[in-house]
Amino acid sequence: MEREDPLKNPKEPEPEEEPPKDAAPHVKAYHYVRKKHRHIKRLKHKYFPGIYGELVSFLIALLIAWAFLQMLGWMLGTASPLVVVESESMIHPSDTWKQWYLDRNLTPDSYGGALNVGDIVLVKGDDPNDIRVGDVVVYTKYGGAYIGGEPVIHRVVGIAEVHGDEVFTYGVAGFENGSVTTPCNRNNGFSLDEIRSLYSTDVVKKFFPGIEGELEDFKLFITKGDNNVIEDQCRSPGMISYPIHERLVQGRAKFDIPYLGYVKLGIVCGVRYASGNVCNCRCWWTADHPNCCSGNEA
């Protein structure tokens, strides 16, 4: 005779199995969590039967996930503690990615591993003064006509430290004739006046209140995806971002968890495909897909 499931009849609970007194701590923890889980399931079946119970479970799971992210962000000092890698800009196809760095007297062998599509990256909101050339950072992109959107996770390849009209540069960043230059912009750099004007607009101040008061002593970061052929600040129709003011840096990547981000990507890609809006084509179809936008890869 089949035994009745006690979870379907909360009036006849099954006696809880207690762990031995001399059980290891992890065994006791397992039994404790199992006991609480069964208790919660009984309450759900009693007060929220059927589809209502599933809806309540879903809402509770969302609340727990939101609370976890808020707590993690508070602990790490950033609004984006977990970032999902959506593009192939940080993969390392063999050793060819190193050549750009070697040609510019940088040391890619000390820069750490690749980031693949679907990785989840843990981000810590470190002090901008602690960020060095070679670190991987997450930043808010700003290209003049736009600001915000999905954050970019790329490597720092140059730093310009501004003190009034005096500028100290590191990595591939340069300073010539009053302008911050990059490898792609040696003859068409970003003047300090232009940079200060760019970061004083109403749209930037709306996203980053008080930034207009941080334009005398500040840092600018030049970034690049390891798998990209040019830096993000290359003046062209495909420019990703202006030189990145330190306020736009959300944090520095600490480590990544492979594949776990595909959960989010699966949901996002499904929505994009169903709506016919697959801009940037960062899912499981090729760039020549008829629904793809003519956007720029980050």
C-alpha cells in the first residue's frame, strides 16, 4: 500500500528524523535546514494551496534574491556586485590577444585569465586610486549622446591622473599639447577643456550628482576588451565611451564563476528574440541574423 505524503496532509505530520548527538556539524546543519524546509512547505500547503502557493514561492524567491544582491552590494561597496558577461570582447583566442599589449610595452602575461560569455563576475567597489593598468573594471559607458545601459567590463590599459592643468599618464595613455591621447587618437586626443565640458552636462550630472565639482583632481581610465582590436576610447563611429572619469567606474573584477550567467542570458535572449529586438546579437545567433540591429559590439 502506497504511503500517503504527509506534506499533502499537514494534520498528520511525519515524525522528524533527528541526527545523532555525536553527528558532525555539517550533518546537523543539513538536518536543521531540511526540517525548516519541510515546515515551510507544510505552511504553504495549508495557507496557500495550489497555484497561489507557487506564486507566493516565486515572489519570496525574488525577494530573497533582491535582498541578497542588496546586501552583497553593500558589503562590496558597489551597485553592481555581480555582472554577467554578455559579449566575446574579453575572450582569449589563443595568444593572439597579447600582441596589442606587447606592441605597446605592456605585460599581458600578468593580466589574468579570460572572461567568457555566460560568466558571472564578482565586482568590488575599490578606491579608484588602487586601480592599476591591467586590472579589469566595470564601468558605465558614456559616448556623448548616451550614458548608462548595460555596464561594460573591460581591462584598464591606460590611466591619466589629472591635477589642474598637470597630467600624469600610465600605460598607453599620453598627454600632448593639452590633450589626453590614446593609441587610436595620437593626433586627435581629448583636451582637458573637452573632458571637463563632457562631464559637466545635465545628463551626466543627473546620473552622477556632484561630478561637476570633481573635475580638477581626478583620474581618467582608458580601457579595452582583450579580444577587441582598438581601445574603447577610439574616436570613430564605433567608439564605446569617452575617457572614463573615476566616478563612472563601478568596481574592479575579483573573480568569475563560469556558465552560471547563462540563466540570465537565456531569459534575456528569449525576450529579445520573441520581440524581434536582438540588438548587439549577443545570444546564440550570428550577426547576420535578419533581426539583428546594426549596433556596435562592446
